[in-house]
Amino acid sequence: MGRATHEEIDRVLRILVKEEGSLTMLGRMGVKYDAFKVLISTILSARAKDEVTEVLAEKLFELYDTAQKLARAKQKDVIPIIRKIGFYNAKSRNIIETSKILVEKYNGRVPDTLEQLTELPGVGRKVANCVLVYAYKKDAIPVDTHVHRLSNRIGWVKTKTPEETEKELEKILPKKHWQAINNALVTHGKTICAPVSPFCSKCPIFKYCKRNGVGRSR
């Protein structure tokens, strides 16, 4: 498989940014978000729908909108708020423990390096990269299931895991697009490029897509 060129990727992402708008949990690109809320929301979002995560995270922040407040919370009080999100026992424990570390080690501030972020409970590379991009406007590539799936479907990479996809995208993606790719592909994956039977008939990047793994489409 030939590697996608910078020009091809640039063309696709420019189209998506222009056409798709923003339906991701973190919303409009260019907006700088509160680092603590990005961190906690993204920990909660693992294996959950953004629509559910967004509502429950807002309820959580009504009571615990700082690391100091959440660090003092009891798990039995947090669980009822996030119960519908799935894996609530582990997630409630992780967000409380993470908040305690933020208070004890960073004076309540969310760190801004990948190495420091991935030391926090419940924080992998995807969560850490979301914080770097959406809170600190740093160049990073958050790879979730949408970004992994679409990067392979379009034909940019041929990988088996999100971690492999991140490494390959770092090699071929123009750095000017690192902060935009998550928002663009997640939105496209939600609206047009569904996992099963994507809407290829109304896809704005159809002619640039290799449609790898697509059996049937609409």
C-alpha cells in the first residue's frame, strides 16, 4: 500500500474541517478548554458515548469543578452521578485519585506533558493527547476508535491498534493538522463514515477514500 502524501491528507482535512462542523464532545476547534474538565471528561469518556459523557460530566462539575473539590469527594457520592456512563466503579476511583495527585503533586494544576499525564490513574495516550490539544493547544494526535478506524478506511495507515495509528500518523500527517485531526475525523465518523454501512453517497471526501473494509454503504 502506498503511503498517503502530505498533499492528499491536507486536502482531505481541509474539506472535513470546512464541511463537517463540530459535533465532538470537546466541540469547536480553536477554543481553549479548562484543563481539569478536559482531563476528567476524557477519562470518563472511555468506552462510552460522547453524548452520555457530556451530560454526566456537566452534572459532576456542578459539584466538583476543581481538583481540590474532587480530591475530597467520596466514591459513594460520585458513583450515582456517573453511573450511566459504564465502568463507573473504576472511573470514579480514577478521577478521585487523579485529583488527589493533582493537588498533592501539582498544586491543583493539570500537567502539560505526555509523560506526566500518563502517570495519572486512568490516563492513557489518548486522554493525555486530548488534554494537550484541547486544553494547552499543543501539537499532539489523540487517537480514539473513530480516528483509528477512519485513518485505516481512508487508506492513510494500515494498523491494528490506536497506538500504532498514532505512531504512523505522526510520520505522515503535516504537523499543522495535528490539533485538528481528532475533531475532524470524530465528527466525520459520527455523521457520515459510520462503522457499518457508511453514507458514502454523501461523503465529501469519497473520491479520496480507499474504502478499506467497507462491505456495504448507503
